[in-house]
Amino acid sequence: MTQIQSAQQLIEQIAWSAEGLVPAVVQDALSKEVLMLAYMNKESLQKSLESGQTWFWSRSRNELWNKGATSGNTQQITSLHYDCDGDTLLVKVRQKGPACHTGAYSCFYREASVSTDTGASSTPQNEDRFAPLSRLEETIAQRDAERPEGAYTTYLFEKGVDKILKKVGEETAEVIIAAKNRDQDELRCEAADLIFHLMVLLREQEIPFDGVLQELEFRHRKPVKKD
């Protein structure tokens, strides 16, 4: 991976539009959900790099704006990339609260109807077997950002880490009991509950699920010591 050493070097690499702007795609560094699309000019990019928080250029107000300065829904930058043509930025952030001004976790909360008729069956059997985990991580991230009233995940986040840890402990014990009783149906359900609460804990601790997968991959590839 090529790494730019200074802000000025990065600014020189960008293919700025005639208006002096470049689109910036903002992505949640934990859940990988795309949160929003905004625009940066040279000054806002410079401020973003220097402050570690996102700054953009408002085309409607014709002024700089610091994301979350008034709402408190700030974006702490974890990494910033630009594409092969240098005309688009990808900004990965730790999002605090909703990213959208509507109060939604992501600005892309409205889904269009698209034909998926490719001649292949659309049954779950043809889906990535880990897709449910990805959807669960996205949903947990959304609940964390939006905190909808009455949602169980909201309740867990509002109660904090002690409550989440208590539930992880309870679900672990129930997994053990179900396994000891050789009750496969119960074990399947309790294992799902445990995975859910573990993923809530990971979100609360700001650890992406990818980090767990990377650790598993590292262990898999780690050389076996010979006697």
C-alpha cells in the first residue's frame, strides 16, 4: 500500500474538480457501513488531516463545516484513502451517534427495488454463509447510533458495559447447560443469543468483527511448533 507522508503531498495527488472539490465517501470503520457522501476542498481536507475529524465543504451554504460540531455526532477519522484516479476519497471513521441529519445511522437508509433475476436461485443456500453476521453487525451499529426507543439493543447500550457483560455471562452459562443436556435445538438458540451479545460487546468496545476474523486467520496461519 502506497502511503502519503504529508497533507500537502496528498493534496497534490487529488484530481480536484473545476470547482476545487472532491467527493468523500464516509464509511463506519467498525461495521463497514457506508454512512454518507460529502465534498471536500483543499482547506477542509487539510483541516480533516490536522484535526483527525471530518471537515467538508457545503455546496449549498458555500462554507466549511465540521461534521458534528453542532449535533455532537462527530466522526473520528481512522484512515483516509484515495482511489486510482485520485478523484474520490474514502474516509473511514468512528461515528458517534447518527451520521444522517434525519437521525438515521446512515444517509443511505432508503432502498430501491432492483431486479435480482440472474437465472440463479435466490435461496439462502446460495448466500454467503457469513452474511447473517454482517447484517447483524450493521443492525447493531444502527441501533447504537440511532438508539430507537423500546429496542432491546438500545436498552443494552444505555445500561452500559456491565449489563452487556452480565448478559454475555448468562448466555454462556445457558450454552453450557444446553450442551450438557444434549439439547441441540436449545443449544442452537442459546449459541445465537451468545453470538448476538458478544457482537454488542464488540461494538461497545469499538472492536470490528473483522478484527476477530483476522485473529482467527492469524492463528490458522501461525506455524505449528515442533517438538
